[in-house]
Amino acid sequence: MEIIFFIIFFKIFHAKIINKSRTKTNCKLKVFEYINKLALFHTLVMQERTGTPHEFAERLGVDRATVYNICSELRSHDIEIEYSRLRQTFYYKYPHLVEIRLIIRQHNDCANDKNVKG
């Protein structure tokens, strides 16, 4: 479920940013923004501190429709996320763990290929 969650979130935010800027450089730099937003989304939902849908969208830097799209995508993958009007927060019906790892390193085989060809 954790990988699906990241892919869903990445797909939705990537589409938003692509529409704002068509340059490849900006898209590449936004990967870290996606990860930060994913972490914030998950933290606020887990702690049940999202606020209203409008407030949640503002905290994430997206529009309200995007928040609902993310929730819809999560539900389509059996992640039960709901909203309580009484408590004014989104919450997971069952706890979920989201673990994000990003490792950036040069692969030795790639470096050796450059030396052989060059």
C-alpha cells in the first residue's frame, strides 16, 4: 500500500506542476516538493489535524479538488480515508504507514561504462 500511495500522490501533483511549467528542469526539482507534500499529507491525516478541506488544501499548497482527488485515488486502492465534519479533519479508518526512501548515488557500472566508451 505504501508504494501505491506515493505513486498516486506523485501522479496528481506531477500533473499540476507540469501544467504550470513545461520546462524539464522545474519538473525534476519538484520531486522533493512531492515528497514533502506527501509527508505532510500523511502526517496531518494520521494526527487527525487536517482542518477543513479548504484549510488542508491551503496547507498542502493545492486546491480543494486536488485533496478530494487524492482521497478518491486512495480509496480506489483500498486505503480508507474519511472526513469527519464534527472533528473537521480527514482521518484513516485504519492506521497506515508511509515510508519514503530516496537514495541518490552513482552506480559503479555506469561510471565504468563511461570510462570504457570514452
